[in-house]
Amino acid sequence: MTKWWRVPSDNCLICSGEQEVVIGLCERGPSERQHYYSRVLFCAACDVGELRTFDYDDFVVFGEEDDVMVWSAIIVTADVDRLRTAFACPTPLNHRCECAQHVRGEDTSVRVHKKRLPEYGPDRHSPAGRTVVMVRVTDGLAEFC
């Protein structure tokens, strides 16, 4: 049974509405003790995209780090549209795909700056201070910069 504090929320940080998953970059889990994913989301109501990474790790030592961590960056609509057309994989929602495009997407998404969000409290759903990530195509593969 999934505990309530481990359930990831992909809701929009601006309006708290449900977002569309545009690209599933990477996922490990979910399991009882670990769940990690990175994905591109889009909120049609706010007309804004988001690069979001969620990490739940029940193996952390108390005080070492939080067991749930979420990082987020804004992606402007034009770059979300670029991803929709330029992401060179026939299964862009497959988080576990290991094609060159998914590898490049995950690799570059890890390197771009994202704001760490609190998992609890009123600041959890706030766009304040989030960075903007851009998308470019290099050697036929979409990447984040």
C-alpha cells in the first residue's frame, strides 16, 4: 500500500491543476522504498511547461537528506512544442526507454539548474524562483540547456 507522503504530485505549480505528461525521461521504481522519475509536463490552463524530477528514497540516513525531494524548472510553450516534434523516439512517454534520445534527454536534464521544491507546506505549489530551461536540437536529438 502506498503511503500518502510518498505519492508524487504532478500538479501544476501555478494553478494546482492536472498537467499532461509530454515526455517521460527516466524512471526507477516505484517500489516500497524507492521511486525516482524525471519528466516534462505541460499545463494547458497556464500555457506553461515544466521539467520535474521527483526522488523518494527510504534508504537515507536520518538527517542526511530528505526522503522526498522534488526539483522543477519552467519550460516555455515554444520549447514544449519543440520537444513534441523533435523528440526522436517513437515512445516519448516510456520512462524506461533506453534509446539515444531518452539517454540524451535524461543526461541533459540532470545538468540543467532546477529549483528544489519543498514537498510539504504552502511553498510546495509555488512558481516563485523557478529557473527557465530551454530546449535545443543537437545532432538530431532534443536536449535541455
